[in-house]
Amino acid sequence: MGFEITLRDRTVELVEEADTYAHEKAMTTFYRTCNARRTVDCWSVPLASVRTDEILMIKAA
């Protein structure tokens, strides 16, 4: 799986292998969970973080 992120300046970033994401204060972090639950836990691997106020849209890729 992965996510396509459209930023405020209309650029598009692709985060490959991410299963889920979570908003963490000013940042949105994308995680690989390696399980079917898509739940962020102690085994989740952070792949990328983006400032939440820069994101216009997130969609599954």
C-alpha cells in the first residue's frame, strides 16, 4: 500500500509501503505496520512526516 499526499503548493508526494498515518500535533506521520489491523503500536515503523498544515489531501495509492 502507500499514500499520495497533495501539498498546499500542489506538489504530490508518494509514501510507498505506508499502511496508515496519524496526526501528531503539528505533524502527520506515515507508518508501516506489517499487520492487517493498520493500528499504530510499538512495532510500527515511521516512514515519513509532513507538516499537517501543508497537507491538502491524502489518498491511498
